[in-house]
Amino acid sequence: MINDTALIFEGGGMRASYTAPVVQALLDLDVNFPLVAGISAGASHLSNFLSRERERARRAFVDFAADPNFGNLRSFAQGRGLFNAAYIYEEATRDDGPIPYDFQSYLANPADVRIGSFNSVTGETRYWTKADLDEPAKLMRAVRASSTMPVIMPPTEIRGELHVDGAIGESGGIPLDAAEEAGFERFVIVLTQPREYVKRPPRNPRALDRMLANLPLVASATNERWHKYNATRERVRELEAAGKAWVFWPKQMMVSNQERNVARLKRNFNRGRLQILAELPQLRDFLSK
């Protein structure tokens, strides 16, 4: 156990195919962290890391996209989302599903968790902990909520309230705030946008307001996400410069967050694998300090 360091996974939808090899590399190093935080696709990485399912880390963001129930324009028109979240995170992860999840290994892992979602009723960011997620259905519902992209996916109900993607919350999608609030000062941070990336304001905020008229707090948070995200990335750079964070910055991201072409996802995975293999010496050095 690396007692003084938290592991943080950014979301990014199918861009996580590039960072799935980082999950595998950390598992190959056989390292454990006392706290693992993730938002959206990062919550899926979190769950696979904690259950130590190396192959599932790849399948979830590469092969699984070929599943006919994964989601498409038809499922969107039917109200199930461009990504069929109920199927992806809850039905398919059952023991008899196409991508079962080893919940007992997750429970056995001593690490605590922070999975971020956005409460559309209160406008607050909610970080779910391991104490909240002590049953398979609870864990996968939280991962689903954290991954529910506004507009293209229907909100996820938890305890009678609607939740959406934690990326529109206070951190902008990188749950560094949760780890710092837990008292950590050293971090391994896995991002899905390159170092030079700067998020811009939405081109048509009024259109988002109209599309999310029934969820006004979601609309305003989505429109304001850009400056929260950029502020968190600036904090990441400060920590990296101070030697308090090792950061994985993708260099050759080849897909968008909505990519579903398996061939492209495989190429993206392989690019990420080459990068993390090249950067393993620096990661080992940071973890050994």
C-alpha cells in the first residue's frame, strides 16, 4: 500500500480507451492506493482497478462497444440514451452478463473510493464512498450516474433524486478536490486530454438551456463547466511542478468521447499502451519516493 498517495481518474467517455492501459500498468506494478477517485469513464477505471480486473479494463472501452445493446441513435430515440446506460452499467455487469464485474474483489480491496455525480435537484456534487457502495447494484448505479452525459443520456435516479455526469460538478471532471479534501497531498493523476488542451465555453449555451429546460441546474452547470475544468487542470500543473503529482497526459488521443468504432478504439488503446510503457520508469520513480 502506498499510504500517502491518491489515485485519480478523469472521465472522457470513450477516450478512456487510451487510458485503459494505464489501469493495466498499475495492476501489473501490483500497487495499491488508500484512495481512488473517478468521475464518468474514470469511475469505470476506478471500479476495474479496485477489482483488479486487468482484461476487463480493456474490454470495457474497446470490445464492449461492439455489443448491439451498447447504444446508438435508435436507443437514443427510444429514450435509453446514445449510450444505453442501464444496460452498460447495470444489466451487462451482472454475473450472467457479457461483462460481469467481480464485486467481491472490489470489496476485498482496502482502498476507499470517491465516485462523483451531479445532483440535478440540489445542484451539488456528490462523492459516493465505499460505505455508500456496499452492494453491486449500488456501486454500478453510482458509476452509471457519474457517467450520465447530459442531453445524450437520461438522468439516473438515486434515492429519489436525479443524478448526471459528475464532470459538470465543482472539479469540472477531475476529482482532485475529493482527494485533497480527504487530506492527501500526493497524487497519481490519469487524464484524457493532452497537456496543451484548454476547454472553451460552449458555442451555444442557450441551446443547452432549451434542451435541458426541465433540468435548469444541469444546464447552468454544463454551461459553466469549462472554467471549473481549466482551474482544476491548472491546479494539476502546480502539483506536478512541485513534485507532488505524477500526471499521465495523453499525447496521441485518436478518438472522441462518443467513439463506438471498435477498430479505432483498439488503435487508441494501443497508442495509450505505448505511451504508458515509455513512461513507466518515471511512474515507478514517483511511487518509490
